[in-house]
Amino acid sequence: MPAATSTTSTTADLRPVSARSALLGLLLGAEVPTLTASELVAGGQIVGFAEPTVRVALSRMTSAGDLERSERGGYQLSERLLHRQRRQVEAIHTIPKDWNGDWDMFLVTASGRSASDRAALRDVLSNLRLAEIREGVWLRPANLDIDWPADIGTLGERLTARPATDPASLAARLWDLTGWADHARALLAAIDTSDPVLRFTACATSVRHLLDDPLLPEELLPSDWPGGELRQTHLAYNDWLIETRRSLTNTEK
């Protein structure tokens, strides 16, 4: 069956996380801005990293500017990684609003821009969960409260439109919904395991996958869309990880 093949392939493709990636995952998913060394050691041990390995990684990450020492001696994310954390939180907690059939559209009208500027705008629009139907024409269903950049008006025009054709067919052209759903189901299968390292790896990967969820109205999604299940499973696992890290830290005190 295709779904089984996809699950096996995705599980095999989940590369073991490094100590750095594990610590970043713990901090990015933490319920507080700062974690102590003991908490990070406890969290690292949950996913298979010994205390010396964690402490070496913390030292290297601080030197590299990934982490900063807090006033109380703990560790916190650098400003660059705090932006990444905010994106992850938004990806997991964004709730679409009721959809009335309208689509948000952005037409790029600015000319003479450098390749790097064009690429930067593409990243901005993609992060806002718009899709490009042709060069310079971006759109999505108007079911999200989009936080448009202040200077977006200097680069193009924002419009509201309605497709004359079937909107579900248009959505299927703009996003690979089948591919996204297959990968999400494979991640759900990988998370549902007793192997703590594989679970953590799948959970970390699921965050990145949720960033690519177009968050479409239910009317435009396949009936068995796994986006909500993946989001809830990730939240449940993260809550478990937080509680386990707390209990291990308290036991050591």
C-alpha cells in the first residue's frame, strides 16, 4: 500500500539528531525562556546523550552564538533563534478563521530588484503561507489573519479575489496536499514508538513539517487530512518531554 511505503521510507530517512540539534529542540520547545544546565542535561539524557556530551555541546553552542548565558546562569536562545522559535509557535498554534470564499492575493509590481531581494520576498510570502501560481502572483484562501510586513506596499499590490473555477482544484495546484499528508502520516507513525530517540527525531521533524502546512479551509482539504492530528500529537509529546525533564531535574536536586 502507498501509505505503508511512505511510512517506511520516511522513518528510514529520519537522521539521528546531533547533541546540538537535540538541545536546540529542547530550548525551542521549552515552556520557559531559560533552562539550566541540569535541565538540559536531563533533557539530553531522555534522547540518548550522556552528560559530558551535553555539556561540551552547550559550551560550543555558546561560543558559536547559538546560545546566551542568562543572568541566573542558565541558557537561552540567541535573538536569531528566538525568531525561529516564534515561527514554530505560530505554526503550531495558529487557528484559521471562518472562510467566506475570498482569497488573499499579492501581485509583485516592483522591478529592478536584485536576485537576493527577489529571493527574500519569496521567502517572506512563503512564510506567510501564500503560494505562487505564476511569477509574481501569490495567493491563498483568506482564512488567516496575515501579518503583512509594513513595507509590503512598496513591492506590490494586495488584492482580494475569488476564483471562477473550483477552489479545491486550485488549492491542489498550488500545494502538494497528497505529498504533505503522506509525510505527516509517516511522522505520526514514527512518533508512535517506544524508541525515545526516534520519537524525538520525528517530533523535531514534525515541527518543520508543520511550518509547511498551508492551513487551508476544511472545504479545500482531503477528508482524511492529518494536519490537526500531527499538531496535537506534537503538542502532547512536547508536554510529556517538559514534564519528564522536570521530574528528572527535581530527582537530581
